[in-house]
Amino acid sequence: MAQFTRIEVAQVMKDTGMVPLFFHNDIEVSKKVLKACYDGGARLMEFTARGDFAHEVFGELTKYAIAKLPGMVMGVGSVTDAAQASLYMALGANFIVREDIAIVCNRRKVLWSPGCGTLTEITRAEELGCEIVKLFPGDIYGPQFVKGIKGPQQWTSIMPTGGVSPTRENLSAWFAAGVACVGMGSKLMAKNDDGSFDYEAIKTKTLGALEIIKSLRS
């Protein structure tokens, strides 16, 4: 079951300002990536469950986080339906990213973050109790979309993913527009020339991005 309430998860999202996104089908590689993000200061991870037997990797990764990485909030994205959401919640997911699973997540007090692309979709999600809406792909909508939403709905918390990068220029644009936090995947998950993950670079990029976010908010 979840280790954190949905209110606690939403607060960590807002406090840290960033959620790394990641998937790999090898549990040992996944542990090293998670540890690199954690050592860089990240306290959330969205495991994008897109591969075969992804739930098995997530279950082991969550056990590792509970045992070795205190305060790390594990969640899952790319969930297809309520049944899959229930499976991942049984494996310890603290938040779920998907549009149509509000009822099953609300029943378990688990934060759910739907992908929204219009004011109507955002309003509907908030009517169902959504704390933070996901904007994807962020590079298509852009910071101007966030400004447009925040004008009439200052209470709306938005997390863009897709096209977000750990640079001051990119992060400045998003946070100036009023995002609550950002999700970052490929731009954060640095790799070596041979395609393997560069764990030290991931740690450094995570630390740098969080420092930029902190400075933008001060």
C-alpha cells in the first residue's frame, strides 16, 4: 500500500518542484538510476510503466526505496486502466498518472494526476478531486498555455512533462508561467556513448535542476 497520503505527495511535488520520469526493465539498473536521482535531491520518481513485466520491476524498486531511500515517493505513469492502477497501488504506488482512474485512487487516498490539454479537462479533473494536473506533451503546449489557465484559475496546480529540460532558460519559462512542479525524463537521464546510463551525470543534473528551481522561487 501507499506509504504517503495524497496530500503529502502533492506537497512534496510542490516543495521540490520536480518529478524525474524513468523506465528500465532491469531492476539493478533501475535501482542505480533511482539512487542517483535521490542523491541529487529528488524525492519523487514516476516509473513510466511501458514495458513487459514492468509491475515486477516497480514492486522491487519500491521495496528498495522503502528500505534504502527514506522519504522517496514512488509513483507510476503510463497506467492504462483502473485494474492496472489497483495492481500498482498494491505494489506501493503513492501516485498514479492517468485520466480515468479517479474513483479507484480516491478510494485508497492515492494521488492521481491526469493528463489534461484543455480548460474543460482540467476543470473536470478538479471536480473529481485532482490536486495536480499533468500537462503532456509540455513542449507542444508551452508556458503560455499555463499562463492562460492560471489567469481564470489561479488555484490550479500544473505539472508539465515532455520537453522540460534542466536548464535555467527552460525552467525559468515554466516557473514564471506558474507551474507547481515539472516532470523530467530523457533530458535528465544522461547516458554514456555506449547507451548505458551515466549515474554520476544523472545525480549532477538532478542536483543542478533542483538548485535552479529553488533559486527561481527565492
